[in-house]
Amino acid sequence: MIQSYKKNPALANKYDTIIIGSGMGSLTTAAILAKEGQKVLVLERHYTAGGFTHVFKRKGFEWDVGIHYIGEVQRHTSVIRKLFDYISDAQLKWADMGDVYDKIIIGDKEYDFVKGTQNFKDQLTAYFPNEKEAIDSYVALVFKAIKTSQKFYINKALPSIINFFIGKKMRAPFYEFSDKTTYEVLKSITDNEELIKVLTGQYGDYGLAPKKSSFVMHAAVARHYFEGGSFPVGGSSQIAKTIDTVIEKAGGTILISADVEEIIISNHTATGVKMKDGKIFSAKNIISGAGIMTTYNRLIPTAIAEKYKLKNQLQKVNRSVSHACLYLGLEGSPEELKLPKTNYWIYPSDLDHDASVDRYLANIEEEFPVVYISFPSAKDPDWNKRYPGKSTIDIITLVPYEFFESWDGSKWMKRGEDYTELKEKITQRLLEVLYKRIPQAKGKIAHYELSTPLTTKHFINYDKGEIYGLDHSPKRFRQEFLKPKTPIKNLYLTGQDIVTAGVAAALFSGVITSAAMTGKNIMKKVMAN
């Protein structure tokens, strides 16, 4: 059964553009195209829209699935704030998380990441007084790397003929940073392994440890939060809700429970989609925000995929990590429980990040290589109006997909006793980590449930339950096929795979895709708004 985000939609058989998936990249693309006067149909296979921006409710609680904090939105003139305002008609409101957005905890030592670039540097220098020069160099390199990324991503939207003449020159400065690992760059400015471990303490935001991740990915995350973190007022469901209004104004619709079986390709041109129930929708343009792996492996007819050697491209990239998330509902308001707004990043003290991951993957009974704790109810000033006397906590860690692979094919919420026991074991280990930092949570938990890589696969449709699409190694950024335009006429891609991981990157993917499709300078319109 096909349902609308709103009740009783007036469905057309033909649209200007059809977008598969309703994640941040898809929603951004849809809103931009709607503002260009297009009637857009967004198709979401699940019962709720938003991808990783959606929420779920259980037992009188609400949890945000993927949004834990957003940077660069408190300043109204920032590019990201301008983009959010543009696609939501400025209806999205943001709450500042305060001075300390991230707390890096290594063993028993704590390091605060303080908002404001100078404050950040001063605080880190207070922790590492002999490393002032290295810390200054680090921040300068982050800004320098980010500066090169602008032309690199603009290049992805350019027509092939223009790209042929100037593309190499636009990409070259970016490659100077993207070809190096995060660890390589940091090791070039300091030998202090503890400082390197602290500076890379947000690697969970993109899922690849410092010796494997590209420095440009690290720089994008670090720079994104230098001015602090924010949370959407009313929870992350407000993102899809406000964007839906913009799409609807132009005659478009977000459909939920709308599972696409295949992209229809006729005479080497994408012309529509065939739904699982057999219904066909037609459009001038088709955009997939379902991820490049899902798009090329499942949505494009095999003969077409072979003709354009699309699956050969997929051999050049790897999937990102998978994870488990423990969702906790507690009795007591965030104020009563004294829950912080700051995110906690907790690491083992005896090994560097990469070695901790390797040890854990060899034996998952070993200490978790990273545990991330977020307190969404404390971040949302609207929370107490909606859920008085209650609180929520999210706890995330790395869990390999292979650990749950034997249950693949089983039904969500009905995977059997062994699966439930394994989840319970992981849950109790994560609770131990929580109670060490937030002892007041003990005895207050009214409901908990653990999502696994199979949960992510079920809801996000990534085959291995990966959280960030493709991994962010230096090799990934050399793949020129990771761009909006595909070899098939009128078929485009959007989402984190054509940019990088994260909500902000997915926003930019919407700009890049709509610019590639329309040939218009979308960013100029956004900034003029």
C-alpha cells in the first residue's frame, strides 16, 4: 500500500522529477527543484520519511535515529544555515548545545572540544602546553583542506565538456589533502600520540580510524563543529516535516511505504520507476538517493548495468562501517537527571584508534574501540513540552555486519532467541560504559532497545547495514564516477556517496545534483535568499 507523508495525496502519473529515497540528500534535492517550479515525487520504501533524519516512537518515548548534532547553523549567514533556511522556508529552528560540544574521554582523562576556533585552540593548548605550534598548524591545515574542497565539489556538477578542459586543475589542490590519511597529516606536525588521539576523537562521525581515513574527511568534520553544535528544536523529524511543505507547494509529494522495484530505462534514457506493486510513475528525470551500491546493484536492470559497466565501478569503492545503537528511555526529565548536552566519545587508553579497532574486530569480547553517548532530550528545548518527566539517551558503537550475518533474511523484530540474547549481551556492556560516566541513569531506565546492522539494513536499505554509505579512504576521493550525472541519460545520483558522510554533506549533494540537472547556479540563489 502506498501512503503519503500527508493524507490522501493527489497523485499524478507523470512528474518532472522522481527521487528514490527520502534521506537528507533526496529531501534537499527535492526542495531545491520544487523552488525551481518542478513537481517532484519522493518515494520512501518505509513507513516514515527522512532516512537517517527520521524519528521513531516507542513506549511513550521518541528517539532521533541519525541526527545527534549539526554544526554551522547558529550563524544565520553560514552556508549550511542558508541552505537549511532555503529548503525549509526558514521554518527549521536550532538550539545551541553550549560551550562544550564534544568530550573526548581516553581511559580516565577527559578533553573538552570548546566552541569557537580560538577557544578550541586555547583549550587544547591548556591540555598540551608544549604542542601550541602543532595545534595552530593543525587548525590551519583543516581550514586549508576545506578551502580546496569547494572547487572539487563544484567540478562534480559541471558538464563533461567543461570538466574535460578545467576539471584536473579544479581537483588537484584537493588531492594534495585527500590522498593523505588523517594520521599521516597529523604525524607530520606532531609526534605526540595522545594529542593525535584526541584530535581524531570524532572519527566515529565518519567511521574510519585515522590511519585509514582521508584527511579531507576528517577536516570536514572538525571544521564543521569548530563553532559548536546545535540540535533541531522539536527533534529531527522537523527536518522532513518542514521540507515536505516546500515540496508540496510546487505540487510535489513525499510517499511512504512506496518501494521501488526498478528504474525504467528506455532507449538508454531513464523515464520512470516501476513499484513493487506494479504501478509505474513517469518523469523527465530520475534521481536515486538510495546509495550508489543499491542503485547499481538492485535498481538498474542487469543488462543496462552490464552495458555501462556500472558494477565495475563499485569494485573501486568499499562500504563504510556498521554499528549498533542502544536507545534508552528514562524516567525523569533531563534536568532532574542532570544529563549533559555534550556528546561523549569514549576510547580505550592502551592503544591508538586503529589498533583498538583491529583488536576488537579480531575478538569482539575485547573493549569497544569507541563508544559514543548522546543526550538528545537534553539538547532539545521543546522536549519537556512533548515528553514531560522523561529523557532519552543514545549509545553507539562499532559492530561488524558479519557478526549478525547469520540472521540476515529474518524478519525485523522476529529474529529469534539467539539474536535477542546477543543483543542483550551488547546492551549490558554498553550500559556498563554509560553508568561509569552517568551513574544517575542507573535504576531510571524504563525502556531500551538495541538496533544492529540488520536494523540499519532494514530501514536504510544498505546491504551490509553500513551507516555512512561508502568509506572515506583516500582512494574513495579519486573515483570520478562519484558524481550526480550517471552514464544513463536523465538518471542522477544524490546523497552522501557523491560528497561525504553527514547531514551537511548530504545538503551539499542536493545542491550539486540539482545544479548538474538544471545547469543553474543553485548556490548563488541560496546565498542570495
